[in-house]
Amino acid sequence: MAKVFESRISTHQLTQEQIADYQRDGLLVVRKMFDAEELAPLGQAYRDDPTVNGSIYGMEDNEGKAHPFNTWTELSDDIIGMIPRMARMVESSEALLGERCYHWHSKFSIKTSTCDARVDWHQDYASWYDDGVLFPHMLTVGIAVEPTTKANGCVQFVPGSHHLGRIGTISDSAEGSYTQDQTTRFELAKQVLGIRYVEMDVGDAVFFHSNTLHGSGLNTTDSERVMIFCSYNAVSNAPYTEARGPNDEGAYMNITAEERAYRPLQKIADDVLLKHSYKSAFSHTGFQRANYELGDKYSQALKIENPDSANVPDWKRGQ
């Protein structure tokens, strides 16, 4: 059970101009959302243990290569369990959603200096739709734990693409053949709306809508690109079990219907990191165990062959 800290109104209030920018573009960059001092212990903990307690696995891209990754839904009293509950995170997310929210899941997303994988262009809602939510009233906050640059694989966005709605693959049900692949619309969206590369310093954050098209390229540097992403769902948008689908894109994360259900989010003060109120960086979090037993139609998780060195990982599909 997570400890309850006295909460207060955040000093990091979004302006009406920022909210309007988010509504227009489907993304909003907030510089210095966190001080470098606040995130330094988390960065050091990752450098000391790049496997993050053995929880890191590979998210397979379209070329069969693996992007280091993990997820968690339960929020403990370590740094990564506190960040999603901090007032600045919750209040900013609620300002953009226009209503109360709850924690959907969080994740480490890492591009090591040897990472030759991309994160393919996608919309988060494409997967979350199959978790049973009816509306895309959801967003994610990406936080730079280490600097992100175009060279080391910063996140790329197609601004305004959230207005396109959920882009799915259209099939001919009578013939069973595909008539239009979603990749066609992805490419058209990039041509018409352009691509924005979001480079960030430590502590910068980017908020983005669940339908905003995004991805990332290769890390071509000797540096690590380390980010955490915290996702939120509107309270009014809690999923319906009977609306759940196969979730071809997200089933490998192995998140249950119970873990997706609405659970009240206890907001905590913005100064918990500076006061060192946490128990550890990430040692008190229970990470999701990836599902490696999915069929070929699903996006795949890949195991780390050499778990003692996520900096130079070997990956293996399945077991």
C-alpha cells in the first residue's frame, strides 16, 4: 500500500495558452517540469542497474529488433511510484483532459548506445481501445531522465494527428483481404502535417494525446536515451470488460482488466523527491511480467539473453 503524503496545489500550473496549444497539436512540451536534482537519483539508479531489477525486456519493432522497455501499474513509495502521483503531474494531466484522471500505466523506455531498434509509428489508443475504453480521453507524459536528441532517438510526433481519430486497418469482410493498410494513412499524415522531433534536457516533459501519432528512431550515439512515460485515463472513461478486444499491439505487456480498472489516484506533494521521501528509486515497484507466448499476429516481447548487462543486450524471441 502506497504511503499517503500531504498534498498541495502544484506550483507548476499550465496556462490557458499551453492548454490551447495541446488541444491544437495533440502535444505540449513543458521545459523543466522536474529539476535535474529531483531526477538525479533515478538516473544514477538506472546506471547502477540498467536491467531495472531484471524487469527490462525488448519491444519488437517491424524489423524484429528490440527496444528496451518495461511497464508497471501499481504505484509504490519509490521514485517511479511517486512521480505519477505528484501534484504537478496529476493537475497538469487533468487540466489537459478537462476532468479527473487515474493512472493507466507507466514505463521505462530506453535506447542504449547499442540499440538498433526503432519505435514504429503508432497511436497509443490503437492498443488501449482493445482494453475496453470507449473514448480517447487519455494522455501520456514523457519525462527525460537523460537528455534526448534527434541523434539518440528522441520521440517524434505528427502534430495535429490526434484530430484524425483512431487510424485502423480497413479490411474487406466479404473477401477477407486488406483494402487499406494503416501505414498508408500514417505516411499521408506525416506528409500533410509534418514531423516534430522533441529534444529534451533532463527534467523536460512532453504531454501527448492518445491519438497523436508518434515513434522514435535509432540511437546513433554513445549515450543512453532514458525516459519514463506515465499514462493517464479520464475517470469517466474507465474501461468496460465486455468491450475488450484481442489487443494485437499491447497484449505482450500482460496487463489485466483489473489493473486497467479505475482506481482512485492519491495525489502527493510536489516536493517529495527533493525531500527524499521515497524508499528507493525503483526497487519497491512490482513490474509487469511480459507475455512471451503470443502468436505471430501479435506484437512481440523479446527476452534479454544476458540480464546482467542491458547496455549490451542479446535478445531472443519467445522463450
